[in-house]
Amino acid sequence: MATLGVNIDHIATLRQARGGVEPNPVHGAAIAEVAGAHGITAHLREDSRHINEHDVYMLKQVCATSFNLEMAATPEMVSIAVDVRPNMATIVPEKREEKTTEGGLLVRGREKDLSEIVEKLAENNIMVSLFIDPDFDQIKAAARTGATHVEIHTGYYANAKGREHKSELERLKDAVAFAHKVGLIVNAGHGLNYQNTAAVAAIENIAELNIGHSIISRAVFVGLENAVKDMLRVINTGSLV
Ligand code: PXP
């Protein structure tokens, strides 16, 4: 069964709404871990719009499970990662004007640049995952960079309606199977919620699901501990009850 990585970015979004110190995403990470999360993810954006550099250093100190740092493939972010030493770095594309990460990383054609980043991070004992679309060419290119992991973008599935929902789920299944076959460890995430996660969690060979916005949204009403436990129940049993 897939494990759960809780993305805590939006605790920091709430903090930034007032520019103060609460709610503290580091406290959120500890609560999510107590509730059973298998890992914590945070995205240090270049504009630090939610998570900031200080959070990342604190998360590294506090996380008792596994800390996954999402970051752009830039020299500045690589040097922060090498200094912080998260357990994993997930490389994502980043556009300043986007509300959230929009598409997967375009790896094909950039294998040389990306493999240098993968090598630098791996030399520092940081596992590397590339966040990519459910696309065979991108998967093959990711394998060529030397990354051990990929995170398959589930956002197209999450946003699809009607018949497309089914075809996007099939596309995810094929992508996960193919990535596993070429030897990659496969994570998945983006746009997953309490309604659409069970079908993804049922796909064989997904190591970890990274889920943020829906867990933090639910936490506003039921508390973070309950929200994490509820998502674990969805992953493990297919429903909330
Ligand atoms: N995985 C990646 C690579 C992401 O960029 C994000 C969003 O930061 C997530 C997972 C979590 O997405 P959501 O907040 O929609 O659950």
C-alpha cells in the first residue's frame, strides 16, 4: 500500500496571510507525523511565498519520518538542498505567476543538466525524484538522468470530468506500471483529495502519495490530526468509513 507524504505548504500560506508566526508549518509537520504520516513535504519556492528558508532548516531538524524538499532545478536551490540535506529532493518546474505547480517537469532534452543536479544531490545522500507528467517519453528521460524516483503528476486525473476521468486514471496506471518496469521508484501526487485518492491508492507499485491542499483544508474543520488519519483511512481502506 502507498505511504502518505503530507505537504504542509498551505499551513505556511495561512501564516503569510498575516505575515506573522502562526500557524507554524513545523508544528504542523510534527502533528502530521504523530497522526501517522510517513513523510513531510514542503516546497521552497524561489519567491518564498509560503515556505521559507528558515522553515526548511527547522523541518530538517524536526521531521522524524522523511523530509522531502520540493524545489526548482536552479543552482541556488541545489545549494540550499545540499546544506539542508533533506531525505529527498523532488525537482519541480516553477513559474512565478502560477497558483500551484501546473505541469510536470520537461525532462526530455534536458537530461544532461538534470543529471548534473541529480548527481550533486545524490553525492550528498539526498535521493532525487523528478515530478513528471504521466508520459512514457518523460519517464524514459527521467530514468536516463540517474534519478531513482519519479513523482507522477495526478493533476490531470484530479481535474478531469466524466469520461476523461476514466481515461486519465488509465493513463496514470500505464505510467506507473511503465516507470516501475524501467526501474524507477514511483510516487504520485497533486490535486488528490478525499474523493479521488482511493482509485489512485489502489494502483500497484505506487510507493508514496504526496497530498497537501485537501488535507490542510479539511484540517481547518476537523483538526490536522484527524485530517491526516482520515486520508490514511482512504488510502488503506478505500473509504472514510
Ligand atoms: N506533488 C507536487 C510535486 C506538488 O508540487 C504539489 C503541490 O505543491 C503536491 C504534490 C501536492 O499537491 P496538492 O496540494 O494539490 O495536494
